[in-house]
Amino acid sequence: MMIQDLHSHTYYSFCGKDSPETVVEAAIAGGIELFGFTDHNHGIGFLRKDAYKAPEDVIPCSYDDRALKRYYDHINLVKEKYADKIKILRGIEITAMLDKPKVALPEGADVSFFDYCLIENPDYENSLVKKDLFSFAERCGCPYTGVAHTDMFKFIGSIGEDPYLYFKRMAEQNIFWEMNVSYDSIHKYREHPYVLRFFEDKEQQAIIRESGARLSVGFDGHRIEDYLPDRVANYCKKITEIGIKLVFEE
């Protein structure tokens, strides 16, 4: 088992605070072995909050691909710097909410060069995903796609699909499901009900196991003073103990 945390934020996200170097050093100190950076697309793209907050007729909802590549290059330097201490993946979190101005990923933005992306809000009515996860993952074009902090069984039920067949298709297309284990001040110390329910529901566990779908663990950290690496490790262990593989695990 490789202890992984595949959901984290730095000062590249408007909701984050710390530098990538500070964040990864906290992960190393906490015994994390595989770590993924996943800052929000709009934080990376707009860079400055005043540009993000400006009306669209002043600064439109689009950004130069150089902003995304600048972030990727920074994370790549961090990956190289700490290569002898931790394995780092270069990810990005894709926000799909169309009802929040300038948050959703612009149509022409290329994110395919990232190691993986996390998609949030696929279950929202007003979402870029339009309840078609597979097409949107293909649009993103990353080698791997994760679904962040979403009750997938509820989502699959809402679109009338069979859970086993849906998760099997996810596995075939390298789409994994995140167990978001955040417990911090930014999220008001709440736990996701879907995560708690999954570890109590043998039927859900069997569907994931038999379909071949992979899970990930993500703390969704925004402040290093809130980071709980032992919580992350515990959930990685729990997943392994019920016979389910973590994404990127051999």
C-alpha cells in the first residue's frame, strides 16, 4: 500500500494559503508517499483575485494557456526537488459550476498535459459536465480523471444508470472516485456523509471491488496547520483492507 493524498491546494487557489514547497514538506513530514497538487483552474488561470472578480465585460472568462503551464512547470520543479523523498503528481481541479461567474473551466482551456485532473460538481444541474462524466473526462484529455467529493452512488441513481456497469466503465476509462477525507477549518470540520456511508455499506464496497474501479484518498487541504496526514493514512489502509485498489497502485 502506498499512502496517497491526491487532493491539495496552495496559494495558486484563491482559497489556499501556502506555497507548493511548504505543502509538500508537510506531506513528507506526515509520511505521505504519493502526493498530488490539484489547485483550482480559475485560481491558476486568473492568477489575481481582482482579475477573477472583475466583470466579464472588463476581463472575460478566458485565460492564456501560459498561466496553466506556468503552474505545471512550478509543480514539476517541486517534483524534481523532492524526488528522493516523495512521489509527486501534477494535477488540477476542474470546477464545472456555470452559475458562478468565471469559475467554470473555459471551453478552449487545455489541461490535457496534467498527470490527472479532479472534476468537481458533476452532479450539479447547472454544470459543464451536463451529467455526462465520460464525455467531459474525454474533453479534459488527462491520462487519469478523478471525481472529487461527490456521492457517486446518488449521482448514478439520479441518471438512471446501473452502478456496477457505470463504475466498470469508469475503470475502463481511467476515471477514479475520490474518498474526500477533509476535516479542517476551511470546511468547518465536517465529514462527507458519502464517505462515512461507503465504509458501512458492504454492497457499495462489493460493487467497487467487482467492477475494478479505483479509489483515491484526498484531504483537500488548504492550510498546513490543519493538515492531518494520519487521517489520510488511515483511510488508505481502510480501503486496502476491504480489497479495493487505490488509483496509481500497482
